[in-house]
Amino acid sequence: MTERDFRTPSEELERLQEEIAETKDVLREMLARLSQIERHASRLSPGWKRAAQSTNHPTSEIAGADSSMSRSQALQVFDGLVDSWRQRGYEAVQGQLAKLQLPELVVLARELGVPVGKPSRKGVTHKILGRVKESVLLSRNVNVTPPSHGTAHKAD
Amino acid sequence: MNPKTIATINFKGGVGKTTVTWCLGDVISSFSDAKVLLFDLDAQMSLTQAIALNEETGTLHDKFGKWYELATGRQKTIFHALDQFTRPDAHFDFAVGFDFIYQITDSLHFIPSVEDLYWTELEVFDREGVKEFIRRLLAKITNSPKLPKYDYVLFDCPPSFTLLSYSVLSCCDLVLIPVNPDFFASKGTNLILNSLKMRIEPFPIPRIGVFMNKTKTKGPPTKESTFYMREVSRVCEQAAKQQSIDTRFFDSWIPDRVGLKRAITTGGVPPDLVEPFKRLWSEAVAYLP
């Protein structure tokens, strides 16, 4: 074998570009096939995609799985946060949330029905605080004006 | 025997009062031997229009349209009944029959609303003078030999505390409050529970059943819906303790389905939603005094 048998850098680049283009074509074909399969599956069972996505969600594998917090524990933590807000205010609740690990925050957020998406500590904390605030506001009694004594005159 | 009376109310509009009232009436009358009478007490006439409107033509169904025209012409509407009742020194001898009550089916009958009810709120200020109206009207209906013996009377109330709402709440057996899984709809629960007692007194407060309507589901309710169910349940417990009112948050819930909104205009509850309404009704009946 001589030096003339080896590809030049420009020839190698050209070959690699062709290979990339071929691989992209294969990927496009696979994606189209996947979409076809998904469409067919959706016709058979409309909810399967949502169920599949929720179990395959990376956050459920990464963030939530590390937490040993159960559903009832998460709700207890939430009730505690609500009480803290009522007694000591917003900053106290922020402080308590700061002590929780991200996986625990994610479990708590999910239990409260807030969308987690890509979990960031700041984002999840903000959403949990929102729910705590909602709970406080929902149970706060509104100052309802009582009816005046007796009745107004009847219109003529 | 007097019929059991149930009023559906919430001061928040759009929570599904009218749809729930109709669906309960439809399910009870279709799947049991009970005879049901529906009242539309809302001057906006949502239930009346939904029952009466032919969606294709945009006009009233012929049968109801002709009946309604006759009833209006003969002054046999709820407005005329109220008008006679509130006249000073007048004897309330408003005759009731099928010229006042419309027969949707053999076992589901209906007293429609009229727009004139709007003016009643402006012209009649005497709340105390109206409080006995529904009770007296129901007595006439119950005692009329021309009418069947109704087992249940369901009232679709307006989203505000009107004279007619007061009249119904002063005599009904059960108040049903549908709420939705969102903050503002759930917030209304607190308002209504806290104000009902002081508005109805000195009459005894009816039992109050609160339930989640338009529940978002993924099979079972979503976590978001469950959150609001839990919060509203807490509000009910708090109101029961602080206000000494008999309030319960029901276990039954109604799912959010696009098809449900069309239940009235298409003439019936969709098959997949019959069971949720049966469950709700079973729980409501068990809670009736």
C-alpha cells in the first residue's frame, strides 16, 4: 500500500459528510416509522401516549426516584407548610422548602398536581409556594357583610 | 307525601349548575321510577333555552315553542305566579296544571324561566314578602289533582343571591354546590358557605352537599383535581365547625367531558357519564334529611 491509496483529508471529509447524510436519512425514516406506530397506537388507545410519557419521563427516573417520601408524607409536609405560612409567614415556608432535597420537592410538587417539567429547584419551589398560598387563601374567611335588619320598603 | 327538594347553587358562574341539574333530572327519571320536576329560576334562562332550543334552526323546538307561547299568553309562567303572590292583599290562587308545567317526558317535567324575572329583582325589594313563595307554590303543585305526585323537585338557581334563590333556600331539603378544580371556583365555596347561613336565617339551614364538577381525569382524577378536592373538603369541615351548618364534601365527582355540555340539547346524558351521575345522586339521596 502506498500513500496514494490513502484518502486525502478533503476526501475523508467528503466521505464523512456522505456518511452523515446517509445516517440522517436513516434516522428520518425511523422517526417517520415511529410516528406512524404512535398514530396507530393512539387510534387503538387514546390515553396510551400520556401514560407512556409519564412513566418514561426523565424526571420520574432521575428526580423523584431518589426520594423515599410517600404520598401521605408529602401531604403531611404540605399541611405543615400551610400551617407555617399561617403562623409565621412566607419566609418561614421558603426556609423549610430550602431544607428539602430536589427529589423530595419534585415528589411534593407532583402530589400537589403542579406540572414539574424539567425540575429546577427554583421552579419547583416557586410552584409549591403557589399551592401553599392557594390553600391559605381558600380557607381564609371572607368578611361577608350581614344583611341589614328588617327589609327595605316595597316599591310602589 | 311532599317531594324532596334540591337546589343547585353557586355564586360563581360557569361551574356547571344548569348542566348538573339537568343531568341529575335526566338520570333519575330515566333510570328509576321517580317523577322529577325541574325549575329554572334563572332569569338568564340557561336551562330553558338548552331544553327548548333546536340547535339546527336556532329557534325553539316546535312542541315547546307552541306550549311556551300559550303559557306566556295565558299568563301561566313563574313570573306571573310570583307577581300574583307579591301583590299586596292578594289571595294566592294561581292555578297550576300542565299549562304551567311542561312535560319533557312522562317522568321529567319542567317549569321554565322567563326574562321578566330580571325586572322582579328591580321592582320587588321585599325579601321577606317573597320567602314563602316557593313553599306555597310547591304546596299547590303537590295538592293539585291534575298533576302527578313528584318524588323530587330540582331547582336550577341563578349565580347570585336573588329573591327566588332566597325563597328556595328557605324551604329546600338539600343544597348542592358544584365546584370546579381551579382556585377561583373553589374560593367561591368559602364565600357561599359563610354567607348562606346569615342570609337564610332565621329559617333552618338546609343540608349542603359540595362536590367536584368538571374534574380533570387521567382515568382517576388528576393530582391537580385531587388537590382542590382536598382543599374544598377542608373548607367544608371548617364551615361545619365554625358556622354549625350541616355541610359535606361528597366523594362522588363528575368528570370534565366536552360531550356533557351538549347533554341537554341532545336530549340525554352520554352513556359513559350515567354512572358518575348515578353515584352523585345516590350520595345526595343518602344525605337528604
